[in-house]
Amino acid sequence: MPPADGTMEDLTVVECTRCPALVDSRSRIVNGVGPRDAELVIVGEAPGEQEDRTGEPFVGRSGSVLTDALHAAGIDREDIRITNAVRCRPPDNRNPHSNELARCRDWLEAELSAIDPAVILAVGKVPASHLLDRDVAVTAEAGTVERLTLGDRRYPVVICVHPAAVLYDRSQEERLADAIETAAHHLGVSPDDRQRSLGDF
Ligand code: SF4
């Protein structure tokens, strides 16, 4: 039953005014991108400045880090779905508040249930804690796999550091790569697949 203060059409939230502070700070709602039959869904925290401007999740420098790490694991970005725990940019890039995460949750769950992926990659502490409903120590737990139940489905959730962390601390690079490789393993993809496909050209 669609809520009175929001409308989703074909996985796109076209109108939503549930979070007054975010309605004021956003210039648009940033919906998930990627195919409806994606086997991997990446869930980030919230749109930043560039995402708010372009309308697409994970663009800019951290988006490049993510794309490169996916590529190294044999995953093409255009084959996967990328979305956020909240769809509107918080003011001054603060973390989304718990009530904002809660209000956006049914949009996220509707998207995840419709996509029905083989695996979910939660990038960063906020989305990992939100999806798993506990306080996740993302650096220590990166690469760990837990389960998320939605309806009668249970999805593996791989905990992953945020790609932005790699920009500030190169030691996080290996953690990011390991977590993405764990997700790739659930898809039956390996870096060798990437090397083979490149070798075809
Ligand atoms: S963050 Fe989500 S729930 Fe809040 S206004 Fe934006 S779309 Fe609506």
C-alpha cells in the first residue's frame, strides 16, 4: 500500500516528503541504478554532493574506486544495481539520522525484493548497521557475510568498507577488494573471468 507522502513507480521514488530536513537539502531524489535482474545490489549510505547533482549513486572519486574494485573482481558495474539506504542528500553531508533511515526503509526493501539479488554488498558502517539491525564495526568485520530476511527470502549481506575510506587510507584497499571478492564468489565470478574476457579482444 503506497504511503500518502510518497510514490514509487517501477522502483523509482518519484515523490517523497517524509524527511523534512532532507527535502530541504536535496535537489533531487537519487534512486537506484542498474538492471532489474541484477544478481548483486550494492547499498551505500546516502547521496553526496555529486550524486545529488547528477542523480546517480556512487559517482565521483569514491565511485571510481568502487568501479575499479568491481572490475578487478571480474564484475562490470553496468551489470549490477547500486542504491542507497536513504535517497536524499543530508545537509552538510552529515550521516542520515535513524528516523530518516527508517522512513526510507520501505523504498529500499521494495527495491531489494523486486530485484531479488543473489547477494547484497553493504558499503560502509551506516548501511551495514541499518540492514543488519546492529552496530557493525565495518573495518573489523569487512568481508563477513550475514543474512537479511525480507518476506520469505533470505539474502546474504557482505559487509564492506566504504570506497571513500580508500581515498584517505590506502590500507583499506585490501579490505574493500576482499569484501567485493566475497560478493563475487556468491555470483560465481572470479578475477580470472575478467582476464579471460579481456583476452578475447
Ligand atoms: S530520504 Fe527517503 S524517505 Fe526521506 S524524503 Fe528522501 S526518499 Fe523520502
